[in-house]
Amino acid sequence: MSGGPVKEDDMWKFLSECGLLEENDYAGRKSFISATTKQMYLLHTKVGDGELARNVFEWGKRATEEVPKIFLLNKMAEALDKTPDHWYEQYKEATEGT
């Protein structure tokens, strides 16, 4: 919910900390990327060439159009036993104009 691209390492760390994907589950990573990009919830791009190439992730078209940010924030808060305003910047962005 940062509004910008997320580095690959940060994506895996986040998913692992949330209990959604094991840290070293490379088959799970491939499956996750494949499923969410095909469904247009995630945009996955490779930046650079050779050994310096990195994967970055952004919200896909369906995620930005169909899933309210406050819904995602509430789900994350519930999963991590926090209140949505624990993430102040994201909470502010998700509730602007409501």
C-alpha cells in the first residue's frame, strides 16, 4: 500500500511475516506471482539485466480498481492483531475523502 513499486526482498519479507508464504518457499513464490499477475491484481516487472536484474511489484489494474485500500488495511490489522491506524500513513490515505 505504499503507492509505489516494492522490491522483491521486501515483498517476500512482508508475505513471510504475515504468515502468507514461507520465507524460502521458492515454488510458492512462483505460484503466487503467476496467479496474482494472471488475475491482474499484481504487476510484476523485471528491472535490469543479468546478475543485476531485480523483480519489482506494484498493484495491478484490478487491485487498484476493485479492492478498497481500507478493506486491505482492515484485513492486515486483523491478521496481525493490530488496529488499522497502526500504519498511520496508509490509514490516512485509505480514509481520505470518506
